[in-house]
Amino acid sequence: AQSVTQLGSHVSVSEGALVLLRCNYSSSVPPYLFWYVQYPNQGLQLLLKYTTGATLVKGINGFEAEFKKSETSFHLTKPSAHMSDAAEYFCAVRLNYGGSQGNLIFGKGTKLSVKP
Amino acid sequence: NAGVTQTPKFQVLKTGQSMTLQCAQDMNHEYMSWYRQDPGMGLRLIHYSVGAGITDQGEVPNGYNVSRSTTEDFPLRLLSAAPSQTSVYFCASSYLHPPLGIDSPLHFGNGTRLTVT
């Protein structure tokens, strides 16, 4: 079964520092990978996605992620944190085969705090 | 373009009551799903549908029913509410079939916050 592991339920960085949120997946075939962001009391918004092609993908708000098949990882980074980046971030794997095609499997989320 | 619309935004129920959470999308998406979000648990799939007339169970289906009579609507019914169903519920939809569905992300509603006392 596919699963997603996000290391660290809480990450705190200073404004201007590098943001690194870790995501590892387990899958027998290369999956579709997504990062979503959730601001307080809101729904989830797509940050970026990887399906095929270039393994370094750029998303909104200066975020990017790199698909590393050998490490089964899809870590999210941003060179310089901004106060407005404080939110909860979810990594997700989309099943692209079989009877459950289309279903998204989410990690448990990482809450990012940004200190002034 | 309204996207995915969920109603109500907030609801308080007593144990044993029933209710329906509404979800509608105007993007002609084939795929629709319901998730519940609980602290420290991420989002867990309750039920999903790959088209009108087709529904299936997700990870945590017990206590919930769904139907999909039209492409646009995907209501979630709580049959007899229990305190364990206190949660935030999200509806999400996307294209599923090629060509648009190959890498289509899920579009989420803004959620329904449900409290069962």
C-alpha cells in the first residue's frame, strides 16, 4: 500500500532562513506527488506537483521540490522564509493505477512557524 | 467560477442526530471525494466517486453514506452522529480521465467544521 511520511510535525525557522520540509513516500511504481498548503481556517491549496519529466518542480510563493526516485523523497524547500509562509503543509501521493485511481494519500502534515 | 462549494461552514449536532453535508462543484470534474481532518492525523479519505452513479469507500467510511446522482453534487450523510465524528470535513474534486486527468490536482472546498456533543 502507498504511504506518505512527513518528518517533523512542527518546524520553526527564522524569517529569511531556508525552509526544508521533508516528505518520503512508499510506492511500487512512481506516483504523482503533490504539496498542499493550508492557512488557518481555510481549505487546502496546491503548491506544486510532480507527475513526469523534470524532477525539480517550482510552485507558487517561491517554493520548489525535487523528486528523488532513489531516495523515494519529495522534499519541499524555499530559500528564504517569509512571515506569510506560516501554515500547515501536506505532502500527498496520488494513486495512478488500479481500482483506487485518483485517490490522494496524505501525510500527517508539518506546521511551519516563522519567527521574526 | 465558484470551484468547490461546501455547506454549511459550521454545524453542531447532538449524539444520534443525522445530517447531510453538501458539496457541489462547477468544473465538470469526474472525481469527487470526502476527507476528514483531525489534529495530528492529516486528511483521511472517507468516500469517493469516479463518476455519477459510482461511489466507493475510502479509509474511514464507517458511519457515513454518500451518493452521486449528478456530476456536480456529492453529499455526505452522517447517519447517527457520534462524538468521534467531531472533525473538519473537506470535499475535493478533480478531473480523472485523460487528457485533463493525467496530472490533475484536487481542488478543495473550504471545509465544514462539525462538532458532535
